[in-house]
Amino acid sequence: MQCGTLILEDDSEFHGFVFGASTNATDEVVSQTGIVGYVESLTDPSYCGEILVLIFPLIGNYGVPDEKAVDDFCILR
């Protein structure tokens, strides 16, 4: 996993890991604080054009569904 830094407008810096696009971006930062539902958040089109930060420390514990187990909208069959 690639390391990344989130720099806010007030120059605060937060270090973590990058998942997805690994380029510089300037967008609105939004967060998902749920224990479950991160797969749905990652595929939710309402987050398009935003930087999605997943807050819960154990994200990924239950994995993500196989692409054959989801429909065209990434919803479990």
C-alpha cells in the first residue's frame, strides 16, 4: 500500500495510506465513520469528485465482494 499525506487548507497534515487514485488532488474531503458499509461508500456515486476518508481503524476486515457477486451497480446479488 502506498503512503499518502492529506494537507488541509490550514496546512494541517495527516499521514495514512492511499487506496485508489494515487495522484495529487484538490477536492472536498468527506468522511465515512461506519463500522460496516465501506464497500457501499467506495462505490457510491454521490462521492464522485470528493476525497473519501474512511475513519474506522479496521476497514477491510470483512473484505470486499468478488466482482462476480455484484451487479452492474456494485450491489450484492
